[in-house]
Amino acid sequence: LRSVVRNRSFNEHVAGVSLKFSGTVSETYQIAKQTKAHEGSIFTLCIMRDGTLLSGGGKDRKIIHWNLSLTTDRETEIPERFGAVRTIVEGRGDDLLIGTTRNAILRGSFTEPFTPIVQGHTDELWGLATHPFRDLFLTCAHDRQVCLWDQEQHMLEWSKTLE
């Protein structure tokens, strides 16, 4: 927590905790307020350009936007097939870029759904099959995912997790 606080100014709200400090970084900090955020651990925090905070939960796959008074402003949940939120980066406009525990990078916002920019298998590749006439191929892996790839666009067309 100290490494986050060193770069912040006085009377800041960080990680669900209200911190009040003055003087040098070597002083002791006190927790002034504790707030329930996520089910399970918080994997990442992102301080936005406007000074508000985003938190990403592991177990609940939620991204929560906290206002300056450290109350929940809005929240969204990423689809289960992408895994848990591992990291959050503020993009252009209101876009957010989300890195997940299942090797996906998602783009979206609180008003637009999250879609994969990059996605792949999370385990050993077991199968590969090409389409006889089109520039497409299928892959399957130990992670129980079957993916259809477009060779021309270098993109994932779709992915299905098998039960």
C-alpha cells in the first residue's frame, strides 16, 4: 500500500481505504474507512485520469468504479468464459482494457459489452484442423476450448468451452 501512496497527494482514497497523511512518506498511515468491495480478492486497481478508482475482483469477475467519496458509482461483470479480471488499463474515451486469467485482453466499458481483442488457449494445444477451402482453422486444447481462427485477419472468430 505504501508504494501506491507515495505517488499520491494528501487526503487520498486508495483501495477501498481512506488514507490521510501529511509530510514525508516515512510517516505512519492509518486506515480511516474500510469498504466492502468484491467477493474474494481484489486483483487490480486502476486510478483513472479524473482521480476516481477502478477495482477488479478475482472471484466475482466484476469491475467496480468508485467515486471520489469512495462509494460505488457503477459496476460491470465480464463473461465467465474469459476468466477473472487480472489487470485494468484506461483506454481512449471511456474504453477500458482488461487482462484476464484466461489469457484474454478485452475492450469495453460500463455501457458497452467487453469483447476480446486478443484471446487464446490457456493450456496445451491438442488439435488443429484447417478448412478445405477458406482461410480458417480450428484449434482445441486441454483447457476444453475449441477456437475458430481467421488466417487472413489474424483474429479469433469464435470460441466455445466444452463441458
